[in-house]
Amino acid sequence: MARLSIDPASPGRFLEVNQAFCELTGYSREQLETLDCEALTHPEDVEEDASLLAQLVAGEIQNYEIETRCIHAERHVVWVLVTASLVRDDSGKPLYCIRQIQDIQERKQFAGHLEYLADHDALTGLFNRRRFVRELSHQMSYAHRYGEGGAVLFLDIDNFKDVNDTLGHQAGDELIASVAHLLGERLRETDAIARLGGDEFAVLLPRVGADEAAAVARGLMQAVRQNPLRSTGRPIALTVSVGIAPFHAGAGTTADDLLIEADLAMYNAKEVGRDRFVFASDEQQARMENRLTWTGRIRKALDEDLFVLYCQPILDLRSNEISQYELLLRMPGTSGELLLPASFLYTAERYDLIRRIDRWVISRAIELIGDERRDGRELRLEVNVSGRSVADPELPGFIVEQLDAASIDPAQLILEVTETAAIGNMDEARRFVARLTDIGCCFALDDFGAGFGSFYYLKYLPLDYLKIDGEFIRNLPASNTDQLILRSIVQMANGLGKKTIAEFVGDEESLQLLREHGVQYAQGYHVGRPRPLTELRAPVHTNAAAGQHSQGPGRSPSPGSSASQPEGTSADRCRS
């Protein structure tokens, strides 16, 4: 507490202070009573405090409260909450100002930390997407008002997933932090840089033209290229792909639109070879509008329950019985045709609709298993789960609720995690798989062997099935290399207690080789083509002696019947 003079000759001078105020400020009582409050107030806060005191003395306000910065005797800043009012005599004449001062330094530091966390990426210290969009919106408004322009760069590390898969996520984090440092060092103070998520960065360049933006992009790419990561003692070459989206006065785009344009330009850079920059174009804008049209169609399919599920049988090579089915997604087209996932899943992933699709497919799978059980038939289904859904902390609870509501055995549901899917956080993936494994769900690693992460995933995820990528199966009879690889995979899987499923099985000779090598399950056109769920009834049987399959009512065609194109391509999988 402190008493202040309101005498016009010495306003704000300390008349009396208590011991708590002395301890707060670091001054003795004698020292304080030779000073005024301005001497202890941060220069940026003096005017506001003096103005409020003047209004108080003039009778314009009854009291005031202000958060201000007090200068400690040792010259550091202490945040305080000041509550001020006047003390009057019996006649109502003001005598002095009384100030209650509360130390709020800890609260301000905590609030500042929360504010920092809300605006910054924890790994790199750069702005996050939320703050970047705010900065970009402000700069675009400024450009519109003053007739200036600028540009946004969208950067993505090339082949980042390979680093995560081969060296681990700690090395991936080191790479991201290293690239963030390299980029930040080469930008102006007036530029803004953010980590948008994963290995994606964005740079805001105010008041630049296209040539300047290209020069900055070129310089950033060169900096990354010339500074390899040295996480394991050996250098790892790095490159980035960059999309550039200029903006100018009068443009009717929003900050989010501009980021999408830069994002799409970056993907164009990747498609034409990586390690380069590409400008957003009118043609790209047309593609973006087309994708936005696709998002509307996807939302409509979700909202109106229009998606269609097909199923493809998986054959148990020991019993020659169909053991389970993989669910495959279709979406109705504008002319009534059914579209394969390749037509719409990219858009669903880029516009964050993929998790809704995953939930739709999972809930339908559980519903179907329950319906079949009530009819006296056991059904086991496989469903693909996207990398984004694996990182969704609410999805396991959703699946548990669905399973409980349907009263089915969780072991009847097999969730496929695609080996080539972008699982950005292995810890999240492990928690996801562990939670559902605990209740009895099964997991399969799809596309096993297709990328660099097969053994990494196998080490850290408790999997039940390895689905051997069709690249090693489609030419199996003619390729000794594929047969050696297949034998190694089966031996390893057996040693780890995992079951193997071969994909892309297109002929009887391949099927026999799979049996000889000890593969337990087979999937492909030779086993059965994808069929509508309405045809899913009696199981498909195999005549082991003849090496031919017989089909139940409405089932898949027999092996050898127009099976020239094996099932399993990414265009025809439920790549959620």
C-alpha cells in the first residue's frame, strides 16, 4: 500500500508506504518517500497512469484499476495490479490518493506463456498456423489499403517420411528444427515464418514482387540443400519444394485461400521433380475450384449417407475358406457411376474430411458385423484407417462405443494401418493401436515392404497381420528375387508371431507358390473381385484337389475368369 500526494506542486509523490511495498520494489521506506510514482513506473505506462490519476483528482472517476509495470530498485520489471481511490476529509475535500498494489508477476508470466503457446509451434518456436493466418490477413488488409502486394511461400521437406521411418522420429524432429533455423536465418525482420504442421512451413513476404519472391525461394532452397542433416554422424541430403502465391491490392482472396493456392503450387513442384519452386497459376486456380467442388460432393455424400461399400474376399490358404473381407469405398458420381477412392481421397485428406470418412466406414463395418451375427453368421471385416485418424485421440473411444452398442466381438474388426500412410507421430499411433488391441481388435500393416518404414512400424506397433505389398506378388512365378523376398518376409513374420496376407494374387500359379512359401492368406482378383455388400452372403470355398474355387450365391467369379488386372492398386483400395 502507498499514499500519494495529489498536491498540484508534487502530484504522485509518495507520502507513506508500508513494508510490503518496500519489499515489492526493493527500496527502503526512506528512499521511496523521496520519489514519486512516475520514477517507479515503466516509461510506456506513465502516461496512462498519470491520466487516470488526473481524472480521479478531478472527480471524473471514483476509482481506477490498472495493470502496470513497476521498475524494481535492481532495474528489472515487476508486473503489479494498482487499485487507486481518493481519501477525503469530513467535508469531502480530497486529501491524498491511496493505492493498493498487488504483485501479479507470476500470473502475467503464466498468461504470457499461454499466449506464446497459443501462437507458436512448440518444437521450432516459429509462429503456428493460427498466428500466421492472422499475420497474413493483416498484411493483405494493409496491401489492399495502401496499394501494395506481397507473397506467401509454402515449403515442404522432400521425402521427409523416409527420415522418420529410417532414423526415427527424434531425427525427424531434429530435421524440422534444423530447417526452421536455416529458414529463419535467411529472412528479413519484416518477414513472418511459421511451421504449419508436420514438415510444412509458410513464409510471408510483405511488399515484394514476383521476382523478389522467386529470389527468396531460391535462396531458401539453396540454404537447405547446402546444409545436410547430421543426426547419425553421416550427412543426409535435404531439399524442399516451394509453392509461391503472390497477393496484391484489390485481390478478393482470403488468407486461407492464399495458403491453399501456395499449398497446391507446392504440390505441383513435387509432381514435376521436387527441389524447385512453382508459382500459383490460373490453371491451378481452376484445379483448386474443382477440388472445392469435390469437397462439397464429399460432404454431401457424408451428410446424406451416399457412400457405397464394396467387399473383397481374403482366402485362408490352409483351410481354403474365405476368412474375412476387406471393405472398399466408392462414391457416387454425377452420372450415377461409382467413383474409386483415387478420385476423391486426396481432396478428403487435404481438406480434413478423411476422419469423417474413416468414422463412416468403421461404423458401417461394425453395423454389418452385428447384422450378420444376428442372422447367425460370423463375419470378419478389414477397414483401412488413415494416418490422420490414427492421430485422432477421440477415435478409439468412438470405436469402443460402436462395438459396445452392436454387442459384437472386437476381434471381428481388423483395422489396417497403411505402411505408406503419413503417420506423423509414432507415439500417437502406438497409443491408438494399444488402446484398441487391449479390447480385442486386430490390426494389419498394409502395403508391407512398399516403403522405408516397414520394420520401423513392425518394431513399435503390436500388429496381427502383415499384408505383403503386391509389388512382390504380381510377378512372383517369374521372379526369383520376389520369391526370395517373400520367403524372408514369411520367415520373419512367423518368428514374430504375425500372420501374412499376400495382395495382388492374379493367377493359380502364384497361389500355389504362396502356399509353398508358407503365406497364410491371399487376396486379389484370382481369389475374388470386389463385390457390392448386397452380394456378401455365403462364403467362397476352395477345391484344393482341383485348385479351383466354387462360389456361393452371388459370389466372386472363379479363378481364371478375366483376372488379368489384379486387385490391390491404390486406385481401388479404401485408402482412408
